[in-house]
Amino acid sequence: MVASLSSISQDFIDEYISPRDSQGHGTHTASTAGGAPVPMASVLGNGAGEARGMAHGAHIAIYKVCWSSGCYSSDILAAMDVAITDGVDVLSLSLGGFPVPLYEDTIAIGSFRAMERGISVVCAAGNNGPGESSVANEAPWIATIGASTLDRKFPAIIQLGNGKYVYGESMYPGKQVHNSRKILELVYLKDGDNGSEFCLRGSLPREKVDGKIVVCDRGVNGRAEKGQVVKESGGVAMILANTAVNSEEDSVDVHVLPATLIGFDESIQLQSYMNSTRKPTARIIFGGTVIGKSSAPAVAQFSSRGPSFTDPSILKPDLIAPGVNIIAAWPQNLGPSGLPEDSRRVNFTVLSGTSMACPHVSGIAALLHSVNPKWSPAAIKSALMTTADTMNHQGKPIMDGDTPAGLFAVGAGHVNPARSDDPGLIYDINANDYITHLCTLGYKYSEIFSITHKNVSCHDVLQKNRGFSLNYPSISVIFKAGKSRKMITRKVTNVGSPNSVYSVEIVAPEGVKVRVKPQRLIFKRVNQSLSYRVWFISRKRIGTQRRSFAEGQLTWINSRNKDQKVRSPISVAWA
């Protein structure tokens, strides 16, 4: 499972031997894609408003492939086969892990069948960021979705004994907190042998934590589980502290006791205070829900990154979408923390992960499909990618931590449903194009057969398609050793107005000269297709360093409607 399920303990939760969900992940993702509108939804009073799936008028078919023992490839493939037979329009898979070669990738193989039958396949990019080449579900016929933040916060601020404040976040229901006004002693136990710094079960002696606020480092066990351990040991509140690996990432939880999550910078500030006094004290002040104060969207710290491990000639992920602190439906057999000890019952809870980002795009793809039933999966993906946002709500570049986000974090950008409905031009791709692409990668006969179930002679295919480049909406160019020129071809189809004229605008990657021919595309009718070529000339001296990267973009702008921009990100790498 790709959701950030570290907050959910899988122990002691009964399975239903049916499609019914006992873990919460499936309920949460399905309701995000197509849940009906529910007024006055909230998580114990937090994040109140109307809950609504992206395509809330859609019919949903749910196929259960994950059990407490894991998600088996045979189950995933069987479910995809049944879904194809059932005639679904969109497959949403909040599944995946690490990158594997396409001919060994169950989801890539099953989704090839779906794509051949006109079904859009949308998958989670994985939660192994910010590591390089960590992106999963890399097949070019899949829409691969990374995670972004929302402009909604749940402040739970720590007031230290010295009067200073440390910012944190929590979805613990602050209105019900009786101890929040009380100054309490702070304790952080660090016994390397039994993992007390992580608040593992059996690691917190009652005599040391009873009646105190306990500081727990993130890692090893689940976030909400740490709170349960503190509660069972007599602690009355918890501060969950990010370590360097989590940086400032702020995935909140509905804790079983008053608790807050602080970033790594804040944890250093907290430790500094605790080391400065013999009896450190603090209190947690819960601030409810705050909207519109942050520079969202930003890339989620955990969102998996490119370049693609198995196919760097395709830029992955394709898009990012909301995936941090997402409120969606929750089953009635589980408490909001997902812990078996949590007796509270809710209709909604909060989860973070690229699992949560994926169904946002799946639902939008369903809406596009309903408006344009003849569009191929590639056309729908193209519309989503070429209209994506590169700026946040404040009109500044989307950030990744402290720096502007790179293409390997955001792909084409942040999904913009309103613009994707009218993309102007689309980049279309058929099944044979994907097969030719696999041949250009040097895949063997048996490997291509594993994916496509077709007998393909790559020798013949490549003879007929000299200089082939996949008609992808983004552009990834790799200069191999000794090479300084590369030419690619693209073909766009007019899905806007007849008699449209588009002019090209280039932002060349640093160290590269870019030439486009022609520089204007003149369309006489709807559904007319025109091709263009792009030459990339490297001006960079190839040294002995590791591969280096540069970024740019190519945008076709409608001469009559300047707001209609068809943008392709450009990634350039020197091997």
C-alpha cells in the first residue's frame, strides 16, 4: 500500500472476506475519487466543511487486492482483469512501492491491457521521497501521481517554560483537551537499548513519564501508536519530533491523547530548551483549523522522485496532486487513528500519502472522460499534464522544502481541473507507439511479450520507425557520452477551435540550445494533427562528473486566446 500507513497498526483488526474494507485505506481513496457530497463533514470537529469526491456523480467499482498479509501480485492482476471485463473507464491504483523493470511489474502489465481497451490508469508515485530515482509505477501508459500540500493547517503550538513558542500541528480535538491549559513537565528518554526515544512498546517506565508530556522521535513504529504507548505508560500528552530524515514534513494524526507533531528545525529548538534547564516544562495550545495561511501547493517531503530508474527517457512523476492531510471517508470498524485500542468512531479521518494524491487525479480523469468520451487514455493524460500549474496560490514557484521544486519532484506540475477541460492541443499515443518505445529501450522479445502478450520483432519495428521518439507530453533528453545533438519529433492534435494558430515559446535548459521547426502551427479544423521537430544542442563540456541535469519548457500559445497554453516540461541529462 502506498498511503502513509505508518499511523495505522495492522494488528488485531479483523479482515472481511469480501470487498468490504477493514483497514480504511480503500474507503479513504475511493471516497476521494468519487464520494457523494456530504455536508457538515469533519474529523471530530477539525477541517469542517462539505466532503465531496472529485467525480461525485460517478459509479465506483471497488476491487480488494490488499489484506493484512500484504498486496499480492496475483490478486492485483486478477482485479485489473475483472475491472477491464466489467467495463470501467478509469482504474485508480493507490498501490506500488519501489521501481522494478516493466516486464516484472504487475501493475505495468495489467495497465497495458487496460490502456489497449481505452481505460485510463492512474497510479501513486510512491512514498520513498525525497530519494532520487525512487518513483514507482513508471510505465509511460500510466499517469504517475506525486503528492502536494493544501493551504489548510491544524496548529497545535507548544509554549515552553521559558515563554518561547514552537510550532506544531495536530488533529487531536483541542476543544476536548482538559490539560492543554496546564503547564506540565517535559521528558525525553533516550535509552538506545530499548528504543525509548521512539516510544516503542515497553520502553517507557511509568515512574519516569507519569503525568508528563513525553517527547517521541519519529521512526520505527507508527506515529499514532507512539501516542498509545505514552498513554498506556501514564503520560498525559506527547510531542512527536521529526528527525532529519522527515525534515519539516507535517503529516498529522488524530491522536488518542493530546499530541502535536513538530518539524526537525523545531525539534532542535525543543532539545536546546530541554538541555538548558533541570526541569523543562511546556503546554500544548490547540488552534483548530486554519485555512489560506500557507504557500500551497508545495511538494510533499515523502513524495517519490525521478528520474525514472527503468526508463529515464520518460519524465516521471507526471503530475502532483493533494496528498498531505487529506480528509476522506472512514469505515465504522476503526477509530480515526486506525489503532485497535481506539474506541472512537468517525465517518471521516485524515491520511497522507501519494495514495491520497492518486484518486484526486483519477476522479478528474473520469470527469474528462465523461466530457470527451472518444479521447484515449493518452489524450486525457496529455490534457492533465499540459495544463498543470507550476506556481502556487501566491503566484510563486511551487516549493520543495526551501527550494523551488524540480521536474523530478513535480513532473508537469500541479493538477488544475478547471484548465484541463479545454487543453487546446493534445499529444496522443496508441498501443503500437508504446511497443515501439519498448523496442527503443532495448527490451528483449520475451520481455516485450511479458508486458504486451504480442509477438514483436524489434528489428522490424525499428526499421520502420527510424528516429522514433514517443509522443509524450513532457520531454526528457539524455546526452550520452560523446553526443552533443538530439532531435525529437512530436505531434499535436487540435481539440480546441477550428482555424487556430499556435506559436512556440521556449525556455531553454541551461547549457543547451533549442531549435523548433515549425515555430507556428496553423490548424484549419478540429481533430487535425500537426507535427513539429525539436533539436537540442549541448553547449556543455562533458566532464567526468556524475550525471548532471538541466530544466526548461516548451509551450505552444494560442494566438487568439493567450490563456490557452500547451506546456511541456523539458528535462536534459548528461550521462
